[in-house]
Amino acid sequence: MAEYKSPVRDMEFVLNELIHVESLTEIKKFEDATPDIISGVLEEAAKQIDGTIGVLNESGDAQGARLNDGEVTTPDGFKEAYAAYAESGWIGLDKDVEFDGQGLPHTLATAVTDMLSGANAAFSLYPGLSNGAYEALKAHGTQAQKDMYMSHLSLGDWSGTMCLTEPGAGSDLGQVRTKAVPQKDGSYLIEGSKIFITAGEHDLTDNILHLVLARTPGAPEGIRGISMFIAPKFMVNDDGSLSERNDIVCPSIEEKMGIHGSCTCVLNFNEARGYLVGELNKGIQNMFVMMNSARLMVGMQGLGVAERATQNAITYAKERKQGRPLTRKAESSFDSDTIIVHPDVRRMLLTMKSLTEGCRMMAYDTAKHVDLSENHADGALRAASKARVDLMTPICKGFITDVGVEVAGLGVQVYGGHGYIKENGMEQNLRDSKIFCIYEGTNGIQAMDLIGRKLSMNGGTLPKDFFADIKAEMESAGSEQSFITAPLTAALEALETATDWLIESKQQSPNHSAAAAADYLQVFGLVTLGYYWLRATKVATGKDGAFYQGKLATATFFATKLLPRVHGLVPVIMAGGDCVMNPEEDVIL
Ligand SMILES: Cc1cc2nc3c(=O)[nH]c(=O)nc-3n(C[C@H](O)[C@H](O)[C@H](O)COP(=O)(O)OP(=O)(O)OC[C@H]3O[C@@H](n4cnc5c(N)ncnc54)[C@H](O)[C@@H]3O)c2cc1C
């Protein structure tokens, strides 16, 4: 059976030594977020998550969520574990104090999401979806809506959903057909069917708040005619008490490849009562508020599963005995050694470790920029941080979730046949991780967002400012770090060349850049990890102990064996899109 222990030491390294999260205490709202508080929160969260939620990962997968007469029952133990998790205040960790949150930095909540996803990815979706609903109401709700709903989302006694997808509307939300008809009392009657709705129906909370995309009569076609509504499972009286059930029915849930403990629901809205959130026909823009925070959260899901796979693979490789070291083949004094002696197994372990730890640095630093962009007193700094979050969101979602699948796959491989069978839990990681590349905008859509919007946003300054930061980091590096600055310089040059090419080729034909988008996102992600490994190297240089030596060894591996992947990908990017687009459809058999 697979084990998971929240990687508190590595989290503290990133938070305290790498991104200096304590600097957020200069923001009044976060003055309590001292290193002591941060460490206390991490330790407490790890104790509860590992002890009560992580232990349900495999049983939740085996049992899955079940549907009976329109009611969904979550796997055994989820209800009690969720109640304890909410009761301890983890859902409201970074929510506003005025709405019963704890008012701590989002950066810290990101570390807790990392833990929760590693412990039990399917479980993480129940509190996870509430975050997006909270953000959407905070940004676009009326004061009455905020007062009625937000504390419940923060306390976790109610949960949220995102109801976007329909049979004909997946990536293309302009195709949404669900209707919302205005009523005299200012409410709307919502009619239509949504599919694939995570946590659309379940037994964990007293109420569920559905954030629904729908069209009002006569609204413009396409995405400009979509509005956002809130439709509760149980109607809420003015005094906050629950009233009759809204007509929102779950006729079926999906059988799926992974995250079995998370229910994925069809939801029929049969003239269900709903209320407009934000302006009419601005639903897509409003939903983007939820989607950006949700995309960063999905990145954490990829990271969590990668961490789980890595921990188990390292333990297994130190226990499983097969074969002798190549350099000691001739000795007859022992039959076999642990598989960690084999270069190929080490290659896999170090690939897993360097990608996972690198993604953690990138994700937490992006989360810190979220905190700065929303709360810092200096407007210029807020704007610069917002730009960094905008740039990094598709990378955190797309690159980290691809890493999740790569690392989960390597985890199976390290175990050999023992990874392919169910018993050891490694195949579950692979099954669970694939969905992270698909929902909240597929990774193909993330890549298009990167090349389509983010490269040209704010006059094209987003990548330029980031590249300048990488160069500044290299300039202040010492000779001890040349093992990484030399390959990083070359990799950054390649990325800059590819970026210029993409911007130019878009003028000739959008198909050239679109055909290269996924590869470009990979190159961007690798160079970004190179930048963070350089920063980690600076922290670890000259420090004693296995932890810091491990950081230097892992950085060396990343710089030597993974960062050069960019030099294979950049020519592929610049080869253009003709070979992709020229074949007639009927020759792609
Ligand atoms: C387990 C699970 C949970 C989910 N949870 C939710 C939820 O809570 N709420 C919700 O609303 N939805 C949810 N979804 C739906 C999910 O967000 C969609 O499945 C996803 O957005 C992709 O839509 P689609 O499946 O229709 O694929 P399609 O949009 O049909 O895409 C198919 C392929 O075409 C590619 N593609 C499509 N358009 C483009 C384009 N313009 N450019 C380049 N490539 C393109 C995609 O990248 C993909 O590879 C969930 C889905 C699953 C499976």
C-alpha cells in the first residue's frame, strides 16, 4: 500500500528560505503570518491531513462515490474527515476574516492544498470547488449575496460548484444553451442540463451553491451572451435558514478512469430558481475569476500526486532488491542489491524529484504573487505581481499537470510489475493524475492562452519582465552555481528565440504558432524550473546536511539531464505548422 507524508520540510524550505513568505507580514492583513505561525499551521495541517484524509485515498478509490435516488453518497470516512477538516478551519485559511475566514496568505493555503492533493486528490475537490465560488462571489456578488453565502463557503458547511460544461459546450463555452428566464421578483428560472459537474451532489454539506452559466432570452450569440447565476440546492430564507429544495436533480454520475472518490454529476436544472451574479452577459469574464484560481489549484493537484508518487518510488527503490551494481558484477559475495543502485532507476527517481520540487517552488512563488497582487499597498508592485500571475497561470496549470502524469507514470515504472497491479497504489496515481490535464481548460487550451493572450498582454511585457528576472538572478550567481547558470543561459536564449519566432509567425498564419503552443509551454515550464533551481542552489550552497546536499544534487541533475530538453523542442516549435495542417482530413485515417 502506498504511503503519503506531507513534505513539510520541503514546504518550509520553499516558503521560508526560497520565497521568504515572511515578507508578506509587511502587509497589515498578514502581520500575523510569522514564520512560527506558518510552521505551526503546516505541522497541524499535515497531522490532520495525513492522519485522517490520506488514509482514505485507496479505500475511496476502491469504493467510489455512489448514486441512489438522486442522492450521492461519498466513500466511507469522507463525511467525518470533511467535517473535521472544515471544523479545523482549513477551508477558510485564506478567506476574509469578515466572512469567517482566518485571513492568512493564499501562499499558505496553497501549501495546504498541495498536502491535501497528495494525501487524497479525489477528496481535495470537495473543498477545492468552494474556493472558486467564494472568489466569484467576492469579486462580483452583491453585498446581500456575499452576506448570505460567503461565510458558509469559508466555514465549509456549504460547498460550491462550477456549472459550465454541457454536452455541446466543453472548451467552447460560447455554445452554452442553458436558459435563464427573468421573473418579476428579480430572480431567474434556470432550465437546462449540465454535465461533468464536480461535487454537484453529495452528502458532505448542508447546502450546495451552484454557480451556473446560462443565457437570458434574446442574449447575443456566443460568449458575449452568457451570464452567471447562483442557484442553491436548498433555497435560503432571509434569516439565513434553509427552505425548500430547488429543482436541481442529479440523474446520474460518471464512471471514470480515476478520482473515483470525487463525484462527477449530470445536473438537470428544471426551472430551478437562480439569481444573477455580476452583470448580465458578463458571465464568462466573471467565471474567469473562478477559473484562474481553480487553474492554480489544479496545478497543485498535479503536484500533490507527483509528490505522492515520488515519495513511494524512493522508498521502494531503497527496499526492492534486484540485480547487482554494474561496477560490482564480478563479485560473488552478494546476490542482489537494492534497485536504487541502477543508473536507470536513479534517472527515474531524480527526474521525479527534480520536476516535483521544481514545480513546488514555481507554484508557491506564483501564489505569493497572488497575495501581493491583491493586497500590497504599492500599486506598481500589485500590477507587476498580477502580470506575473497572469503569465504563470497557464504554466502552473499546464506544465505541472503534465509533470503529474509523467511522474506518476515513472512511479509505476520504478515499481515494475508491482506498480502496474492495484495493491501498491502506484497505478491509482497515474489514473488520478490524467484528469488534471483536462478539466479547468485542457492543457491544449492553456498552451493557446499562453501564446495567444499572455505573450501579447500589456504590450508584450509579461515574458520580457520574467526573462529579465531570470537574467538578474544569473548575474548575481557565483562560480559555485555555474553548473546551472551555463545551461540556463543557453536554455533562456533558446526560449527567447522561440518567443520571437512565435510572435512573428502569428502574423503569417495563426496555425504556425498554435501548432507549436504545447511544445512552447513545455519549454517555458522547463526554463522556469531552471530559474527556480538556480535560486534553490543559491540557498543550499555552503550548507551542511543531507537536505541541502540533496537540493544541490537534484539541481545538478535537472540542469544536466532535463533542462537540455528545450534544445530538442525549440527546433520543433520553429518548424512551423505546415506538416500539421497541410494533410487533408481524409488522409488522417
Ligand atoms: C472528472 C471531470 C470533472 C469535471 N468537472 C467539471 C466541473 O466541475 N464543472 C464543469 O463545468 N466542467 C467540468 N468538467 C468538464 C471539463 O472542464 C471539460 O471536459 C473540459 O473543459 C474539456 O471539454 P470537453 O470534454 O468537451 O472536450 P472538448 O472541448 O471537446 O476538447 C476535445 C479536445 O479538443 C481540444 N480543443 C478543443 N477546442 C480547442 C481549441 N480551440 N484549440 C485547441 N484545442 C482545442 C481539447 O484540448 C481536447 O484535446 C469535468 C470533466 C471531468 C472529466
